[in-house]
Amino acid sequence: MLDYIEITKHIQGKNKPFLGHLQPEAVYSSGMERYFVQGCRKMEIEHNPNTQSLKLKGSPLYFIQGHNFTYNKDSYIEGLKHIEDLLEMDLFDSDLDSFEYGIILKVDTKPKYLIAGHNAGKGLLMRTNPKDRGGIRYFEDKMLQLKLYDAGRNIKHKQGMTMKGIIEEAGWNPDDNYLKVEAHYKQPHKLLNDGKAIRLADIFLPKWEKRLKEDLYEQYQRLEPMKTIELPTNKSELSSADIILISLAEVSMNQGIDLKKTLYEKINSIPEDILNMEDRKARKRQIKKMLERIETAPKSMYDLSDLLASALTKN
């Protein structure tokens, strides 16, 4: 679903925007005038008479309905048309400078664990903020920023009681877990349209809706979900020692460390007055037997590919 957008309207001839319905915010030495338009949430408008341009920034979803938990194309367009009416100017022929497109997945595990199980793939830089407490992770390059974040946490901590009730009626369950996969296209014309400008109206066409779904899936494939160990189904095989070993095995596997060699070297480093030769052999046999029970899962528990594909097909 579409969310945040930035568009630029190139004003032609005597076609001037009407600014009387907007909330003035600032005027800069460059001549640029900054305004807000008030809805459920504000959207920002920058008008520059010198360059004959008008920029609109913000989320039409938040503007028209106060949240982005659900997406309806007609409502999104309605929000934009309302701003058109205020400005008395067509906006759908504007250039699409940047935008966000993503989808919310209902997951069985707390999102922060799934988010932590993803690393940056080739060409991407990963960024986190300790203040987010594992609730969001960014992966980016020059053209795009891909985000994985806890969508339910945003609602719980950033929405008031009235809006929470509205979102709950729309399908949100505060007891469920929701993770959003979202791409922020910084230069969409280069990444998606061979360098040619994308008009705002284009993005609502069926061929573009299909293109965005495909690209979101492709962008997610650039991430590297951590490999995981196949968990035993019998709790008798999940003692505290087993859990420690499984955790060590997963960390070692994802960091390219030979765990068996590491543990053997540790045994060999222990002084003989503590572990003699026979003691060392016995410990190595025990470790070998334990490691033989560990198997790599055929599919990582962190991999959201199937869930993402299914959700994109339904929407």
C-alpha cells in the first residue's frame, strides 16, 4: 500500500495555487513559502513563486483517516483530491519525487525477534537505533531505504484512545503481532522507470500497482535472513545445555565459525592438571555426539518470503 509521498507540481502560465485555506508556517530568503494543510494529520506544502513550483509532502492516509494500518486506494485519492480542491489546482500531473510502499504482515512471533533475524545483503547498509528497542531496522542504498518495523507497536505508542478504537474496528487486534515491510523510494524515477519522470496519476494504474508489488518482494529478497537450527520436537531434547548449544550453533553458522573446532580448541587450552588426556577425549566425544544431533533448518524461521508473497497476492 502507498503511504508517504513527495510530489512536485510545475506551475504553468497563469495557473496559480490558491493558498488562502492553508496554515502559513514560514517564508525563506529563497522565496519559498511553507504551509501546512490540516486533516486528521498535517501535510506540508512548499510554494516557490520564483521557480513556479509547488511541493506536497506527507501521508494522504494519515491526512484522510489518521492512520496507515489499512489502505484503500479510493480513500487515498480522496485525500489528494481534497487538497486539490483547497489549492484549486490539479495535482495528479505532478512529478513523484519519492514515496513509501509497503504491506503489514500478521506474524506469529514478536516482530522484534523477526527483525533481529535479518541482515543486510549485498549493496545494502543496515542501520538501527538503540532507542527503537529492536522495533525497527533500516536497510538502504542510494536509491532506496527498506524498513522492517513493528506496526502494532506504532499504534500502541503513537495513537490516542479514540484512534486506537477506530483502528481496532478496521481490523487491528492489540493482542496480535504485526510487522510491516516497507520500501521508501528515494529516487523512484531512476529505480523504477529508467530515469523518466513518474506522474502521480501513473502510480494508481493497475500496471504500476503490479510493478510495486513485484519490486517490494524483490527488494525484500536482497535481505539475508539468519540461518536457523531445526528445533527438536521433544522437550526432553531441549535442556538448558541443549538450548545453549543450539544458540551457539546458530551464531557460529551465521558468522562462518567452525563451532566444533572452536570447542575442541577450548578443551585443549584447559590445563592438564584440570583435564587430563582421557578427560579431554571424553569431553570431545560428548560434544561430537551433541553436535551430530544439530541440523540446519531447510528454511530460516526468520524468512518472510512466503508470507510476504501471499499477502501481496491477496491485496
